[in-house]
Amino acid sequence: MFVVGTALLPVLAFAQADATSILDQVQNILNMVIPIVMTLALLYFFWGLAQYILGAGDEEKCKGGRDMMIWGIIALFVMAAVWGLTGVIAKTFGIRQGTGAPNVQPLIPNN
């Protein structure tokens, strides 16, 4: 919560900013955060898979790995469902959507 509050401080400094520009700032922040969180959930799933495979002889380690995989899948499903639901709602009401994940092309050097 502190990170979000800190990120929104520049928006609050401009008192003449309208609601559209504030929502655009929030959308830009979310467009950067969502792929990172989904990647973390996927890594959590794969970490659980590794724990499950490496703990093949130990029932307790297998259970822990299985639980991590289940929670990773649940997290990915919920995030993808919310992302899709917001897309459907935006399209239904004619709300402008962002372009999705940020463009990483300028980060890749052209040699």
C-alpha cells in the first residue's frame, strides 16, 4: 500500500489534474505491475513443482510442493479471470483500454 501511495504522490501534487489523467496514471502503473505479479505466480508454481519432484521420497515435502502448485494455479487463474473480466466490462461499456503489457523493444539492443 505504501508503494502505491508513494507512486500516486506526483498525481496528487497536480491539483488541476482531472479524473481521466489520474485514471490513466493508475492504468499505467497497473500495466507495469500485472505482468510482474503473474510472473511471480508462475515462478511460485514452478518452485512448488520442483519441491514436489525433489521430495519424491518424503511425503511431507511432496504435500508442501503440491500445495504450492495448487495455490500457484489458483493465483494465475484468478488474475487471468479478473484481467479478462475487466476487458469484457470495458468493451461492453465502451471504455478505452490500454495496450496491455509494456513494450520492451527499446530495451533490447540491436547489434
